[in-house]
Amino acid sequence: MSALSAAFVRLHARLAPVAFVPEVRLHQADEPIGLWELTEGEFRSDRPPPFWAFAWAGGQGLARYVTDHPEVVAGRRVLDLASGSGLVAIAAARAGAAAVRAVEVDELAVAAVALNAEANGVRVDAEFGDILDGDAGDAEVVLAGDVFYSGAMANRVLRFLLRATRAGASVLVGDPGRAFLPRERFAELAVYDVPVSAALESVQVKRTTVWRLRAGRPEAAD
């Protein structure tokens, strides 16, 4: 975590409880559109959007599920894929995971995860990098919140998650009805009505499902 990235997160986001998971506090932006424009401007358009500054519905639902069902992660090594703010990773750490690794492709997100973990008094190993063409390492549980938001992203994520299940990991996904989620590959675990930012989602509540990826090798997978 660079000092510059940490300072940016502190300057543009304030620490507050998460609406649907108030047990966790995150650095969150009050005004999403302005921050979106700022990161695209000062930090140039090749930098990812500031997904780290908001508690997205998929992550909130998944974090709620992990918090309410700690046995899913307790004593296990956990990977939080495309961690964003680190909400799901923090929930896993609070639920008793043996180790939590949170991976992000945005340096600001890595800083946000580290700051948020510290604010919640838990240990999360925040890592910068794109691991989607690789594997989940020694993770016994892989968590992914709101990752099926584009076709290109969905294809890469699905292949990664399928490799993780073949290696023996349990894979849980939180998704608020994004168009690119291949529902036929998943089993439903829970459904929540999650409060969200109307400026980002055009609604105030998103119906969000927590899914478990089915084991097996689908025909379309690599």
C-alpha cells in the first residue's frame, strides 16, 4: 500500500458502517459520480473505476451470508476475488477464516482493503495483480461479489472459478441479477433485498442472490 494511494482513499471516502452489514465499517464515497470522474481524470482512464469506494449489492449479500454462516469460512484459507473495498474479505476474517487473501487490479483498491481491514481490526493480505489466468493457489474457499457485470469479465471469472472448484475449493458468489451470470452453473443459497446507491444502480434496493458454483466440468469451460 503506497502512502499516496492510502492518502487518496482517506481524502475521498469516509469510514462508515455498511448498510446491509453494519458489523463492518468501510471507507465509502458520499458522492459517487464526482469520485468516478476524478479517478478517470487525475489518475487517467487506464485506471479501473473506483469500485473500492462503494459497497456493491453482490458484495453486501455475500458478506451478510458469510457473517451469518461463519462455518463456511471458519478455519479455512479464503481468497476474495476482485475484492473492491475488501468487504467480503473482512467479513470472512471476522468469521474466523484461517487466512484471507484479497486480490485486486487497482492499486487504490489494494490501499482501501488494507485501510478497511485495519479499521475493522482484522488481518487481510491485500494483493495487487490479475490472477484470472492462473489459479486460486491454496485457497479452500473462493468468494466473489458482483463480478459478472460484463461479458468479457464474466468469461474470465467463470473459467477461474471452475478451475478453483476442480482443485477442491468451495466457490460462493454474490450477484444482484447481473446479465452475465451463468445461473445454470450455480446453486442458490440465499436471497436478500440489499440497499444500494440510487446514483449507481438507479434503484434503492437490489434483490441479491448468494450462489454456490456447482462442481464438475461444463462443456464450454477450458
